[in-house]
Amino acid sequence: MEDQQNLEQIVNEINMYNQQAELIQQQIDLLQTSMAEIDTLTQTLDDLKGKDSVEAFVPVGAGSFMKGDLKNTDEIIISIGAGYAIKKDVEGAKAIVARQKEDLKDSLDQMLASLQQISDVVGALTNQANQIAATAQGQMTGY
């Protein structure tokens, strides 16, 4: 009876850790998406560098775009977080997003480490549960 309670407790812990791992994986996915967006921005800034005018599709809302001309490719309004944005030249903007990407990478590394820790704990709990189940199975066949 005690083995059954221990097994149920371990299974509940495993489920809790699996839920945490799922949430962390979602955060990892968001961080990776943000890093990919930064890479796209950096590539776009590099592609536009030195061009006087560029034809582009401009978002006008609700997922809709209109063709337009970008007249000044030397300046960009860039988000710096907390709802604030500033005007920067291309190199200044690239420096800001490089720092933002480093911050995202640090967060990603922390999330991956947390996910690994949870995986290790789940592995240990699974082994423990298997041992309890094997012991209980042995006791049942021993009668």
C-alpha cells in the first residue's frame, strides 16, 4: 500500500515537471523566434545599406500591405523595449539589435539549462517509479 502511494506521488511529480518543461519549451520557442526576427532585421538593414530609394511592401494593418518607396534608408526607428522607440542610423540600429540578441541568447541558455535540469529530475523520478513498480510486481508474483 505504501509503495502504491509513493508511486502515485512520483507520477504526480513527473506530471508537474512535464508541465513545467512544456512551458519552458514554449518560452524557448518564443526566444528563438525573436532571435530569428533580429537576424532578418539585420540582413534587411545590410541589404538596404547605401540605397537611396527602395520599393517595398508597407504594412497598412490587418495583415495587409501596399507597395511603397522607402526614401531614406539611412535611418530607422527601432524599438528599445517597454514601448519606447528611438531613431538611429543603420549601424546604431544594428548595435542595438546585436545587444538585444545577446540578451535573448543569455535567456535562451538559461531556459535550456532549466529544461535540462527538469529532464534530469524526470529521468531520476522515472527510474525511481520503475523500481517501485518492479518491487510491487515482484511482491505480487511472490504470493
